[in-house]
Amino acid sequence: MTYADAGVDIDAGNRLVDAIRGPVEATRRPEVLGGLGGFGGLFELPVERYRRPVLVSGTDGVGTKLRLAIEQQRFDGIGIDLVAMCVNDVLVTGAEPLFFLDYYATAHLEAKVAAPVITSIAEGCRQAGAALIGGETAEMPGMYSAGDFDLAGFCVGVVEHDARIDGSAIAEGDVVLGLASSGPHSNGYSLARRILDHSGAAPDTPVGDSTLIDALLAPTRIYVSAIQSLLAQTTVHGMAHITGGGLAENLARVMPEGLAATIDGSAWSRPAVFDWLAEAGNVAEHEMARTFNNGIGYCVVLPADQAETAGSILEAAGERVFQIGQIEARTAEAPAVSIV
């Protein structure tokens, strides 16, 4: 018997490495040592740029959005989701993403699926400025059903010790800027898929200026370039990546004791896909707010006198920006974040 008889095709794995070599090499940074296929990815930390460098790491997946992508056989954006969920988390600390690794596990390796997935991971890395320095493709018959696969991602960034952003500098009178999301990003898809199944809606159902499936599978926005421009030109006191738990729970993670953020829920227009989900699933507004990002994918807290400049910088970098709230003194019984 051979390994292939047991369901693992080593030659298919080698062919996949050859197929993805170009997109992966396109993410290369000067600090990368070696090439694709080594036992470990090598990255030389640019210590000359830092007095006291702090490494920041993050890991994530894309959740059950992956199931929707598999059902629709749409793989050209799911890798961007994987990268975005990791690099946007690392970015919150003020860190620059340096490199990324991926883990792709499946029952049987199919190049027509794996190649576009990993190519889209490389595209996400390109958008984030991070090098894709390695990964693992695991073929595991018996662990996954035919046609299924799973993804995980791992990112490492670096920030100067004294430039770390953790929310401790947030002060009364600061304002909260919200950066528009591209859709639900990669959160709430267990509920979204249940609503989709329950409604019986066709994938091409019009939703705003898109179709339902295009709106649901829009890749998570990567905010790295815009935020790095902002950090270079303004003083940022706190940031939050709006993922599971919505605005209230994620912004609360960086709020200091004694302060609260009051968010004006009318400061931005909720994208049509969220209105569709709320109506088709009869989802209460409280549940929508704690499950989905509702159109705001990232928040920045900074002094009020820098809000206009910050908005201009972010818009010049391609973001849609809304001034959505302010920081106030917090009473003992008040929540850290209120949406009014």
C-alpha cells in the first residue's frame, strides 16, 4: 500500500507549492531570509529601527463564513478575510504587521480550491504589507468531509515599546472615529447562514447596489495602510477592531476605568446587508449590535482637536470615516460603551 492509497497525495502538495510560489514571492519583504519550502520561515527583525522593539502576535480564522464560501464555491476572497482578522487585531496596538503564516487543512487536496485560497491569502498579505513567509497544507482524510477545508492564520508585528497603544491615554473629551466596514467581515455568520437558510432567499437577491451573496462574501477590510498613515501624523489614544461582540464589546476592551464612550448610532448609515439580515431574520436591534459590526469595522479614539485632520488622512488613504462618539466621565453604574 502507498500513502496515496490512504488518501494523501504528496505529489499534489508539491504541485500546489509550485502553483502558489509566484503570489507568495510577491509578498516578500527585505527582511525575509530564505525562500518557500523551508522547515521554518526566517525573518530578520529590523532592530536598527527600534530602541526597544515589542513583538505583537495574533491568530484567528474566518469562522463559518468559510462554510458559505465552500457552499458557493467562492474562494477568491476568503484568504483576505483570514489575513484581515489577524492583522487588524495586531494593528490595534500600533504595531506594523511583519509576517504571516497560514494553515490549510482538508480531506483531499484539490488545486482548484487550494490555489485560489492561498493566492487570496497572499493578496491579503500584500494589502497589509506583511510577508507570507510560510504555512502548512495538511491533507487529512477521515478528519474532514469531502470538499471541506479549514483555515487558520498567524501574524507577528512590531511596535516601539513607548509607542504602544493600549487605551490608557484615552481622556475625557476625546472623540471616536469609525471606519466603514466592507460588510459583516468575518463575524456573525452562524446567524447569517441560519437567516439565509430560513429565508430561502436566492444568492442573487438584490441588496442595496449588490447581490446578497456578494454582500455576505465581501472580504474583510484591511485597515493597516490607512492606520499607519494616521499614526505617523496624529496622536492616537486608543483603537479597536470591531469583531464578534460588535461596537460596544470591542471598544469597551480599550476603555480605561472611569471613562465611557457614548456612540451616536445615527452618525452613519447601516449598509443594506445588515438591514436585510435584521428583517429576514426578525433580529432585534440589540442582537444585531452584539453580533455584527453594523457598518463600522474599526474605531480610533483621539483628541477632539485632531479629529478633522485624522478624517482627512484616513479618507486620503481610501477609508470612509464617521465621527461616531465621544469620551465622557463614567458613573459607577454606567456601561463602558453606550450606543444611543
